[in-house]
Amino acid sequence: MPQTINLIPNPVSIQYKTGIFQVKGLPNVQNNGEFHSEIKIFQEQIQKTFGEFANFSLIICIKDNSIKESGYRIQIESEKISIFASSANGIYHGLQSLRQLFLSEYKNGEIILPQAIIEDYPHFLWRGFMLDCARHFYTKKFIKKIIDILSMHHISKFHWHLTDDQGWRFPVKKYPLLTEIGSRRKNLLDTKRYHEAGFYTEEDIREVVKYADERHIEVIPEVDIPGHTSSVLACYPGLGCTGGPYQVEDRHGIHEEVLCAGNDAIFDLASACFETLSELFPSKYVHIGGDEVLFGRWSECPKCQKRLSDIGLTKAQELQSWVTIKLVEMLLERGKIAIGWDEILEDTNLFKLPKSVVVMSWRGTKAGKKASELGYNVIMSPTTEGCYLDYKHINVPEEIGQFWGTSTIYQIYNMISKTIAEMEGNTIAGILGGQGNLWSELIYADRIAEYMIFPRICALAESLWTPFNLKNFEDFARRLEIHQKRLDLLSVIQYRGDSGFKKGKD
């Protein structure tokens, strides 16, 4: 019989009562119509794993306006389980915590739980995960699987990286070559699927967005501009500084070819992209990239030099702030808020970024702190604190992942606590939350991606959900051993670590 309730993320409080809840079979949820969609999803999730529910309903969902937004209370009694929340979002989180308990405690045809009251709500609202589908194209089926499991961990944002040098993954009607040419590579070092179907249709995107929305996850698309655009230039070479020739890149890394800042046509392209994204994605956010732009072409390009002169700038790199502001304003006109990687803060002496912009701090934590001090909202996603899930789990030759770093479970668990501890005063108020990113240069298969994501995303979820004073890595490691068996039931490939794991050595 279980003596404790072991959830990830760790709830705000668990108050144990005398006695147990014990039933034969799977108790179903009483559907009073208030939270029909959330209950339906929960039932489908449980049935997929265990089969049919029993013909009795002992789980009740109840609206309670006194509970914090996105929070819930689970009351486990001898005869029933009640879930209270002020919103559908909170009810869904409560059901997902109950899903975790079913996965670990439903054994031999019965479930036994200690009587208890679980009170819970999130510390940060932005609890994100990014999947790079530009470098390697992941199937819609796989993306939906990951979204479903992310929702069990109360992850709230799915950042969908859709464009890069190595591929363009969504259709834009005014620019059909983006998918006809930009979604395919020529070099056979890449897998065959790139030459068959390398992009998501409008129907695919709507299906993924709806699927995520039903699980209370917001999908944020990214179109990377003005760098990382070889896939664009291969289709429309007139948008570059040299006119080409260009190709959809097979090589990884940073490339010198960028959109020409002296050519107004690049904003026609951006406008068409933003129109498409506005139609397909209900999210109020659009990520515009802005990272790793090389300025050599702009320094040599007559059009870019004329632009510099016309707007009163002297250095080619200052053009990026001018381009970024144009993109931000175009999104604001469509009711969208721009997110950009932290490079967008640089060289903004003359052209200041609007305060609506959200900065995603990836090159360590300094840019995030600076952005917050300047009054911008910030999402922390530093490579230095475990947030890059394409890094190796542990630094040994046999381990898959980028060779220049490791991202440990221990690092990512403590990422947000460490960041906040280093900040002062009101700057903390600008931190929306944090995010883990899986870049896919080396991650060519779905199952390898799972191995890189799990269980590090579990640590990120607790890092962002659970209040600082309740976080304890040793206790998390204990609960994770139980939790990984739940993930096994969901057919998740995952890293298991070695004997040093509990001490944070891997």
C-alpha cells in the first residue's frame, strides 16, 4: 500500500488523512458537463494505457472560484476523489496529476491511494519546451505524443521551431517555393524523408494546435529572420545580398548568407508569413528568431550600405535592430507579441525595441537579467544551466548529443532558482518563466529525441511549477525513480543515468 503520494512537479502541499481509497477496477469520472473536454481527454489517456474504465464513477470535478488560476485541489477520501479548480485549465492539471497516480498505483486490477488533500498551483506561467523541426523533420504523430506527455507534467507552452537554414516547414500561399524547394535538401547525407515530405500542411498545423489546446498547451510558432534563412534564399535568391547561388543547407552551424536589409521585399515576405501564422496559430506570440546573424554580407552590400546612410546608422550590425523593430511592429498590427533570442538586445542605441518584445535568454543568464532591468519580459533558457536538451546527458564518448556541453538533470532542476537568486529588486517580476530546447542537428530520429527530452523535461517542469522553498533535488530524484516507470508505461524512451545521478553528477 502506498504511504506517500509522489508527483512531478511536486505540489504546493499534501495533507495526509487517516485511511485509504481502494477500489477494484478503474474509477471513472463523473461528467457534469462543466469540464467535458478535459474529462474526455483524461478518459482517452487512461483507456489507451489500461483499457476500459469500470462502470462506476468515483471521481468528481467541481468548480471552485476560490482556487488560484491554473491551480487545483484534489481531495482523496475513502469513497471518492474530488478535483476542485476555478478553471478548465486547473481541472486539467488536477486530472493529469491523478493520471500520474493511476500510472504508478493501478496494479493487479485495483487502485489504492492514501487519503489526502493535495493543494497545487504554478509558480511561473511560462513553462516551455521547444522542438526544432527545421533541422530534422518530426512527424505529426510524434509531436502529438510529446505534447500529450508534456501536458502530464503541466508544461504550458510548445515552441515550434519551423524554419532554419536546413529547412522551411510551413506553407505560405504567396511564396509557394518555400515548401516546394525550401523543405528539401539535396545532399544524401540527410535521410530520404527530406526528399518526400518535409513540411506541415495547414491541416497538419491546425490539428496539432487543436490537440495541444485541448491539453491546455499554447503553441508558439517561430520563423527565424533575418539570419538562418538559407532555405528562403534557395527559393527566392533576390532576397539575398549577392543574388546567389544559394541552397538549402546540409551543413550545420552559422552561415553568412542572410536576408538583405536593404531590400524592402524581405518585409513583403515577412508580412505574408505573419498573415499565415496569424491564421493558423491562435497564440498571441510569434517568435521571430534574430539569433546568430552574421554581418559580413551587409557590410559589403550596396543596398545595405545605402540603408545605413538613409536611416543614420554607421555599423552594419546596427541594421538588425532596425529590421527587428519593423518585424515587431508588423506583428503588433496583427495583435501579436514578438519573442526574440537575446541578440535582439544588441546595437539598439538608435532604434529601441518596443517594450512589448519578449526576450528569450539563451546565451547564459546575463542577457535575461539585462532585459528584465530594461523593462522587458524574459523567458530564461540558458545553455549554461541545462536548458539545451541536445547537449549530452553525461560527458562520455558513448553518449549522443552535442560535443561542446552537457545538460544535467541537476542543472536544469536548479536553473530557475539559481537565476532568480542572482537577481535583485523588481527585475524578478519580468521573468515569465523558462524553457527547455531540443535542437535537432544531431537528433535525426523520433526515439532519439525522446531519449534527449526525458527525464530532463521532468526536472524543468518542477523547476518552473514548484515554489522555491519546496524544491529539494534529493526528494525529486526519489520521486523520479517512480515517475520513470510511469513513462515506461507510455512507451517513452528515456535516459536512466548511473549511480551518480542522485548526487547530481549526471
